Amino acid sequence: MASWCAPCHAELARLDAIGRGAQPYRILVVPFDDSRATRAMLERVPSAQRWQPDRATQRQLVAEVARRSAGLPFSLALDHAGQICGGHAEALDAASAAAMVAACRR
């Protein structure tokens, strides 16, 4: 998520529905950058749904997004072992979240 990503703002507005679609997985919002505007945007996300990784991990995630997509929005699903099992390179909604979970269960 980044303040300059218009679809990311829309995803945050439907975060509850996305979370329902992703069950039993949980949704965590990750900042793409450390700008003041992105930090302010993240403050509007419930704390239980925020993940603020250390800088090294954040850089790894940014690299992974760059490798898998042209940019934001981009979503990753991680399995119980913490391995990437799904990805979505467009704005996320409940149906696409459910599809990522289904892909992870295969």
C-alpha cells in the first residue's frame, strides 16, 4: 500500500469484505514506502491488520512486487510455512482474495 496508489485507497475502503473473502487467511496491510503520506494512510487501518516490517524485509517485499508485477496494487498470499502461494496484480476484492486462498489450498 502506498499513498500514491489510487486503487490501494479503494482496497482499504473494502478491507472488511476482502477479509471475509480471504478467510481463513487474515489480511495484513503492508506499507510499500515510508513516506509521511503512506504512514498517515496506514494509521487508518486497524492495528490488527497492519504489518510494518523492518526496513530489510520491506525492501525484500518491494523487490518481490517489482519481480512479479508492474507495480501497485499487488497482493501476496502466504501459506502456513510463510511461503508465497498466491499473488494478485490488480486491485483486490473479496472474490479475488477467495481465489488466492483457493490457489493456496491446491
